[in-house]
Amino acid sequence: HMTDSITFKDYMTPNAEGSYFPMSMARLYPDGEHISRLGSFVYNLGTASRDVCPSKDTSGWSPWYSNMEKDADPLFPDSKLPDDVDTCESGCGYEPWWTLYDYQASPDAGYIPWYKQYIAMGNKKVQEMDIKKLLLVFPLGARFSVSRRRIHMRPKSYYETLLDLRTNNIDPMTGFYLEATWYDMFHPDKLQALYGPPCALPKMPDESQIVSQQKMYQRVKAKLDSEGTSYDYIGFRLPSEVKKKLDCTNGC
């Protein structure tokens, strides 16, 4: 989940914000549509960025898509396609986690009530809001760093509640829920439910314009090629032996 050209050192560099959250995904709850930071799935992207947001405008994000399918085949520039690439043509066995939960099971089921109860805990404005949809930006894989000052913006009891929730709850959904809320957890002064995402995002299109993951890959490839932007491949998952070949282009 390390995105763009970001290294571990970047996470350890102090800054005025007291945190470093290189955002790699935005997701609309409870629907599941999302967009991804280009550098999170375009390997060796020529326009890679170390900033929290991939770009000052919306150009650093993919089109809105829904990967309610098996893993889509990665895309290679024709000149760099290895001869023996296994592109998961029969599917790599990935099933999106939000398909495993019925968000409409009851008024109290699903992500938004969970967010209001545990992440926006104690925030009266959020508790009084009738939130039908919630758009959140977050770093995949919990790739972030926070300062002591940021941590102390919440009382100890807040973290104890979340720890108890995760430790004593066999429902694996809580882990996925937390992944999308680390930013709001450590930024009570910037809750996305109140102030919106911290990055500029492409406008959500009509439902008919939400594309599949494979179509998203194709559109990103067409865009990068038309702009003359360099890259090696497009895809979230790739066999390790192929990645090694690409890593060793200039010798290992």
C-alpha cells in the first residue's frame, strides 16, 4: 500500500500538521463506489507525488469505479509487457469486502451509524446530522503517521473504546471500518462528515457513469498515454515474479 514514490522516511519527517496521511483512496458510503490515487496502482508513475493529496486539482485520481468483480487484469505498455505474465485472466479470487455486509439490514446497521457512534463520538453536530451518504478519503493499509499532539487531541477513553470494540468483536468488518477512519480519528478538528475530504476529488458522476475496475484501468492508460506520462504497469495486484522483473529493469 505504499503509494507513489513515498518512502518510510517521509512518514518520520515532522510537519506543522502533526500528521502525514498520503491519501490513496476515496470511497462513498454506503454505496461502495470509489476512486484511487493514480500512484497507488500505476507503477513508476512519472507524475508521482509525496504530498498528502496526489495533486492540487483532481487530476491525480482515477475515474469513479466499482470493482464488484474478480481482480481486473493489470495493463502494461506494449513495449514493457513481459512474455510470461499471468494477468489473472480467470480472476485472482478477490471479493470486495462491502459485498459481504447488508448495509440496509436495519437503521443501525452499516458504516455511517458506526462512524457517528465511535469515530465522531462526542461531536454533537455530527450526532444531529441525518447522514445518508458519507464520502471519505483515507490511506489504504493504514499507511500514516501522527504526532503525540495529534494523539492527545482525543481522551484516552476514546481509544480504549475503539480498542475494546476491535479486540472483543469477532466481526472482521470493524477492521475495514477503521481503515477508512484513521484520518478522522486523529483529526477531530477536521472531521470529514463536517468539513468534507481534505483533497480535491473528481465529481461523483451519475450511477450509469460508474465504470468497472477494468474499464477504469483502460481509461487511466488512455489518459497517461495521451499526456505522454511514463509508467510501467497499471494494476493493484501483480505476481511477485513480474514485479521483480520490472524492478530489475536497470539491473539487480
